[in-house]
Amino acid sequence: MSFKCFPLTHLVVGCSLLLSGALYAEDDAYFSLPFQGPRLKPSQMDLGGVGLMQMPSGRMAEEGAFSFGYNDNSEYTFYTVSLQLMPWLETTLRYTQVDDVLYSASEDLSGDTKYADKGIDAKLRLLRENQWRPEVSVGLRDLGGTGLFDGEFLAATKRFSTDHYGEFDVTLGLGWGYFGTRGNVSNLLCNAADRFCERISGFADNGGSIDYDRWFTGPASLFAGVEYQTPYEPLRLKLEYDGNNYSQDYPVTRGGVDMAPKTPWNFGAVYEVSDGFDLRLSYERGTTVALGFVLSTNLNTLKSPWIDNELPAMGTDQAATLNDVDWPALDRELEDIAGYKTSKVYQQNDAVTFVTQQTKYRDRDVATERAAAVMANHLPTNVSAYKIIEESNNIPVKSTKVSARAYRKIAAVDYFNPSIKDAIIELPPEDINDDPLYENVERFNYGFSPNLSQSFGGPESFYIYSITMKGGASYWLSRNLELSSSVSINLLDNYDKLNFDTPSDGTSNYRVRTLVRAYVRDNDANLNNLQLTWFDHYGSNWYQQVYGGYLETMFAGVGTEVLYRQPNSNWAIGADINAISQRDPNSVFGVFSEESGYGSDAKVLAKGTTGHLSLYYQPEWSFLEDTMFRLDMGKFLAADVGARLDFSKQYDSGMIIGAYASRTNMSAEEFGEGSFTKGFYLSIPFDTVSLKPTNSRGYLNWQPITRDGGQMLSKRNNLYGITDMVSPWYQRPAQNK
């Protein structure tokens, strides 16, 4: 079957005009029907990302839309995570198990573990939909993988609505690679350059690299489809013409499986069981049934209702003098009502200053208003101002002055639309050396938290996990000097499936991360950290820490970090330098004294240095709102030199998702599988998922392959995080109230 190739936008617009007698072109910016039926919501493909079944569409989801999908058929099992990172950018991560191909021919290495593939997809919107124009997007599938599903596409999607029969999303696209093996049209780019005529097989380096040379090359195919929202709201139906003939799939080329389609048409249905939970069923290629589900939410709008203490009403029973104040009672109420844990209180002329830490509210305006309510009820009425100096690791990072008189007017609603902002002034943070009126310094702190370590797609098992209980404690020997430690106790794991300590990959790097199995596999408890740290700040913008001891699970040493950061600035610059030795996994406190200390087949870093110059920048460009770039340049753990780039996006809820990649002077051959270090992470503000306000966060990190190149020291403290309130990023208030 073949088609004559027309420009996609022209073809779709032509279809729009032909159907205009019976259908309404859908665009909220132009008009809306007075009585609308169920609205068509974007749904996920088998392989993740908004689309039909096998084929993508030009449609984008709402910003922040997050989906986890599972799909199974006779050849593949797909696990996908898709995120609408920006309004114009969709990203997808995918793990695939190939049922008919083993991970390795070596039974000692992988046994009967099925072949696993990791893939990363991206789709960019080129044109927004309007009354006459479709939504047009270009996409890349498996752009950093081994080429199992790699392909490129250009797709246009137009929505049509009927009065009584539901909504239709009509898609027409042009695909290359995995989307274009049917070859029903000629690749027009082949006329521009010969390199577009043939598609390179295999993959560059050791996998994980972006193979630009393959993009938009080889056979091309038109694909098309319709997604239909029926009048019965939970049910959506799909029909697509598939551009893939499946001749290049691994089950065919490596497993001898016949995947030849009996028909290019695929049929599917999506049933919404509940909000955020879809069941999927499809019949594809005339031969295969696929079944799956999708769990979805929106990171931008995610929030949880709080059960919180009410704001105290203004009372009349204030203390007559500062000597009459019940300071312990005031301290307890400040922590309970406003989340401020006070360490010292000072009198400065006719103002009272509280040195505190905030434990409940990311929104410091909320915390300040609640604190002012408590202070106004306890402090004498002749106190003119309340001053709050917030500290982090005993470093002052934020100072707020509240006018007592202005707050009383706000509390009494003496004027229209009062706001706590009317009563506060931001001041430079400061140290105070006077004798305090009240002191409640807690030198000793401790805590416990569960921790999950996991990896996917390994040779021994698709899923390797470890659940530990992590306990930490710290003691302040002086205002600046802290002794801290943390220990992990192993509760549950399947590390018994790990059958080697270091990969036999032919590389001769320092085993700085690939040796991690030796540290966790045979030990029920691990000393993660034991160190002394000196914290200090100079002037108003310079911060420093100096540390020494057992810095992380794998390394001991000494080092220092400095940071320059201005209040409310969108940039900062820092540097760190460290002298390190690799710890002996067979000893609690021992370190290696020579490179062959672990054995002849694993070179360890007995003595070395590592350090970086770090730049932090939050752009103020409209198309990159609420994002941050971090660039670390210097020497990594395996003595390789280069840079690591970290990009993160924060949503209105406070959820942060980020990605990082390190490129160094270590070649892809020296690095091994994956070619270079890369990973992804999610930072979760707990106040979005808990019933109580809290400003703490949890972190999930995913590094597809752990290798030795481009690896950084996992320090206990990071000055950028410690000084966050100087220019908030992690403590930025939620915008979706």
C-alpha cells in the first residue's frame, strides 16, 4: 500500500474542511459548545507517550502530566514513565523485557534473565492547534538507547467535536526508523543528501550515546489514526494505520519469531476505571493481543488537604515586661503553630529577635504571619517589632522584621484586603553576639528513615532492590563545629542474585562505583558517614564548610567547599576540593593503602583528589520558567576530568524533576556500557502527599547504568541546599494553592 506524500498540515486542514459540515473544529481559544459531552483526554501509547497504540500523535498533555504505564503482549513487556516536562516538551523513559531473547548467552552471568532494554523518548511541539490548524509535533524515540525501537516522526493531530456523538482526535504522521519500516512512501530527505537513504544498523560507542547520524534516515512511512471519545465517558476507542512492518524487531532478528503483520490496522480501547487509572486493550497486526494499564497524575497541580492548627486570635493578656514572658511556653507555641523552633531570643532596643529553624512551612509568609500571631499574644505591647532570623546548620540564611503595630491592624482587619506582606521587611541575615534573653539550644539531634535502593534491567535480575533503615545523629561541639554520623541497617533485599563484584568489561578504570556491590552485598549494617564539619559564613554572601572523616559509604577524606550566593539572586557560584581514600568494604574503618588492595582484577583509589567549580543558574526566559541549570567542572572520582550538567524543572506544587549527564576525557571504550554517566531524579515535597504541613523532601534517583566515569563524591552536606533560603529553590512556596 502506498500514498503520495503531501505536506502534513495541508492534508489535515483539507480533511478539516471536508468534514466541517458534520463536525466542529475544536479549540477552546475560539469557541466552546454550550452543552458539551465528555471531553477527550490525551492517552498513552503502548511504548509510553501520548499517542494511539504503536504510533504517536501530535497531541501534548497538560504541563506536569505524569504517567506510569505497563503493557504486555506476546513479544514484549513495557514499563514506561512519561512526563509533560514543559508545555512544549514531552519526555518518556522506558524499560522493555524481550520475551524471546536472553540477556546474555553466558548462563553464569545472567541465567534465564530476559533481555532488557532502556529507552528515552522526546517529543517537541512545533505548532499549537487553533480553529483551522492541527497541533504539530516532532519526536525522537529511543534517542539514547541501543536502537531497539529508535525512530523519528512528524505528526499532526486535529480535534473535532459532534453535538451528540463524542469527540475525535484525527492524526496523520510521517515516520522513520521504527515508525517507517513499512516504507510506503519515499524518504524525501534522500533527495537532499545520500546519507539519508540508508539507515545505520547497530549503535554507537557502548550504547547510551545519541546517534544523530541515524535521525530521519532510511525507509519512511505514513501512519494515521483516530482516537474517539464515546458519549459513554469512561470509554475511548482507537484505530490506527501502522507504519512499522516489524521486520527489524529483536524477537525477529535474534529470536527467530515471526512478527509479520497480517494487517497494518490496529484496534484498541481505553477504559477509565477511576480518575488516574486506565485499563488498555488492543488487537494489533492481526495477530497480537496487548493488555495494560496506566496510572497518572499531574505534578503541577498535585496537593493534599492539610489538617493544621488554627491561627490564634488576637488576645489581651500579654506580659507586662519581657521579664514576665513565659519563654518556654512561647517557644513551644511558636513551634506548634508556626513551625519555628527557637534556639535563642535577644532584645535589640525595642525589638525582640528570635533565632530559629523552620520545620513546617515552605511559604515563609504563612509561617511569619502565624509566628507574629503567637508573639503578639505573648510579648509586651511596647515591643515595636518582631525579628525572625532563620538558621540552617547554624548559618543565618534569612532575616524578617515584622512591625508589631502593622500586624495588629492586619489581625483586626482594620483596612481592606490586609496581607502579612504589609507588615514585613526583609533584612540581611546576621549573627548576634549579645547575651540572650532566652536560650534553648539543642546540641544533639537524631532521626530514622526508611530507604529504598533499586535498579532495573540488570543481567542477574530485571529488578534488584534493598530496603534499609537509616539512622542519623549529630552533636554540635561548638556553634560552628558538628560531629555527625549515619548508619544503614539492611532489612530486606534480593542481593543474593548478584553474582559478581566488578564487571568483566575490559576497562582498567578505578573501581569507584562499580565496586559498590562489595559494600552492600555482604554487610547487614554499613557506616555511611562519620565526620567533623566546620560551618561558617563571611560577610553577607560567602559561605564555607570544612570537613573530614568517613565522607560516604565508599570514601574517606578531608575537603572544603565555598559558595558565593546573593539574596534573591538567580545565580550562585561555588567550588570544592577533596583529598580522598577509598574505604575497604571488609573493614568498618579501614581504607585501602594501595591500588591493588582489593585484588588484581579491580584497581581501587587508595589516594586521590577530586573537586569541582560549580555554577548554578535559574533562567528567566519564558520558555524555561521554573528551571535550574547546574554545571560542575573538574576532576571526578576515577581521576577523569570533565563536566556534569544538571537540569531540573520545578512545578507549581513544588515537585522537582531533573536529569544529569557527565562527559569527561574518559572515552566510551574506557567507560564501558552506557558510554557516559547519566541519570534522573525526582524531589518530592512531603507537604503535597501528607495531611500535615512540612517543608521536608524525599528523593528518588534513577541511574540506568552505574559505571565509574563521571562520578562525584556523595557529600553529607551541600552549601547550595543549606543556604536555600538565601534565594529559595527547594523551599519555594507552592503556586497551586
